[in-house]
Amino acid sequence: MNLTAATAAADVPLVDRAELKDIELVVLKRMREYATGAHASVFQGKGLDFVGLRDWEPGDRPSDVDWAQSSITNFSPLVSREFEQESTATLMVVADTSLSTQCGVHGTPLAKVIARAMTTLGLAAAFFQDRAGLVTLDGTSRRLAVRPRVGRNQVIHCLETYQAAVYRRLERHPHAESDLTGMLGRPSFVPVVSDFLFDTAPDLFDELTHLAATHDVLIVMVDAAFAYDFPAMSSGWIETYDVETGHRRTVSAGELEGLGREVREWQDRTAMAARHAGLEVVRLEPGHEHRMLSDCLAERRLRKR
């Protein structure tokens, strides 16, 4: 699927209800295997603490709405009570929203693979009563898109916000250039989900290495080669367009056929650079995101206990 086709499909959920349920079943099965038996309880904390009032956000439960306070504002906007739970961890997913994520084949843009990974991470966090939030990453621009909260509805809110950011429906924030450190409060689990098909990846790894001194950082690299595996052509010249830089280039049929291989080699080198920077890397194969990440998360929790 090219960029135009992907943009036309912007109203189609990246993760629909059926996929959400399938991913949830896999995550719950794997997490329950870990959480039961001889392992110590993963649920910790003293309960919920009231931390203040804020405007209502999608995903808030009716029971969280302060109806008395909302009546003062004539219910526009509604006012929600915010609670904070002392939990085992805070998950802050950093998800790539660059233009390349709209590209793909067979109706599967890269953004869909990233969204599936986000769903797996978020549902695992919800199972363990951990808070989950979202930071969007577009080149050197970052934005705290969703503040961390607990629950399945929060996962859905993060997915909807991510899709709006991918298709440029999310309003630009005046402080979008803030670094990641300023967006994270308490020590958090920070999976960075991207295809890493950009030249500034080494600079990002340097930043993440410093971040890893305080936070638990994981590089989740989406295998993007499938989006560049074009059918063989006997001969001819093809004009290509780089959606990130806007540059056009004419390539031969042979060069186009080898593009998928070049992407694999680029990602191999990038993964190696991340590991040399001291970062842990997980490579995701499209279609197997929920199983691979579920196993990774379970093993990660076991290692840290």
C-alpha cells in the first residue's frame, strides 16, 4: 500500500475490536502464567490517592467525574477527579509517527504494526495495574500525547491518539521539541517502538543511553522490509518518492527489487548500533507482535524480580 492509499484509509482503525480481543487473549494467557503459581504477587501498593481535578478526557469513567464541580462550569467541560495508584511500574510508550509509518503493503501500513505493539504493551500494563501513557516521536520532535493512567480504556485512548498523530489529525503542541527526560516523572519502563529508518537514529540512541540511567529503556524495532519488498519487474525505470525528505529519484527495476534487502541491512546495522550503545533491542516480525512482546515482557519481569 502506498502513501496515498494509506491516507485514504485513515478512518479505518489501526487495531479494530476483533484484533484488540485477540491480542488481549494472548496477553492475558501469558501474563496469568507468570502471575500465578510460585511467583510472588505482582500487585503492590496501598490503593488510590486523590491528586486533584482536571478537565474530562476520553476514557474517563463516569464514576471519576466530579459532578458537583462540573455543575459550576455548566458541564462544559466536565471535571474529573484524578487518582494515582502506587503500582509496580509506569509504562511510557514512545511511538513513531513519521510519514514512513503510513507506508506498507497488502493493507498493512507500518503504523498498524506499531499500534499492535502498543496494544500488547498497554494491555500487559493494564493487567498488572500499571499506568500507561504515550509519547509520539516524529524525527527530532517529541510530544507527550497521553499522560499515564491505569486501565483498558486508557489503552484504547492511546491507540486513538496515536492514529490521530500518524494521520496528522493531532494538533501540534507548542513544546513538541521537548526531550524525553522532561516528559517522564518517576522511573518508568520506556519501550521505543519504531522502524528507525531515519538518519538521526544514532543521536536518539545517545539520548536513550542517558535516559537508561534512570529509566528502563527497550528498543522495539519493527521489521520494515516487508513494506519494501516489491514484485519483480523485467525491465524499466521507476520514479520513487521519499515521503520523509520529499526527494524524488529514478531507479532501475533491479534497484527497486533490492530495496527490501537494503532496508534489512540498514535495520541490522541500526540494531547493532543500539546494542553497542548498551540498549536492549527486540526485533518484531509483522503478524507476531503480541506473542513476541508478551514473551519478552514476561521474561523481563522475571529477570527484575
